[in-house]
Amino acid sequence: MVLARGNCVVVGYADVFVPKGNRLPSVQEIHVQHQDSYAKFWLTPVRLARSTGYDAPTLNKLHSLVRANEMLFLEKWNEHFTR
């Protein structure tokens, strides 16, 4: 399940969001967080930048979800940084 809400997108059980702040990051990225687990993915092309707390099968699943929803995440990222 993917549900968009502001600059946050809920993918299954984890929140996916663009970085906070008004400074434009040098790369398009999203952050995934669930309880104490965290991952950062760079977009275009989608690749894992770093993570903590997620096991390998979960990271593979998240990577697939990010890839499958890349256009939605890019849209949310652009909305956040071009307002």
C-alpha cells in the first residue's frame, strides 16, 4: 500500500519522506523510517545511501518499493523544494 500525504508517503508500515528544511540537497533523496530503523535512498537511479536497523530482506523489499514508486517520490521531492 502506498499513500501520499503532504511530503510524506506511507509505504506499508514505514513512513517515507523528503528531507526537512529549505536547503536544496545536492541529490534527490528520500528517507524511510519505522520505529528505530532508518534508511536513506538516492533517487535517479534508486540506490541505498545508508541504513540502520533494517535487515537485508527488508532493505531489498524497500528498495523494490522505492524503485516501483520512484516517480511519486520525485514528484513529492520536487513539490517540497520548489514551493
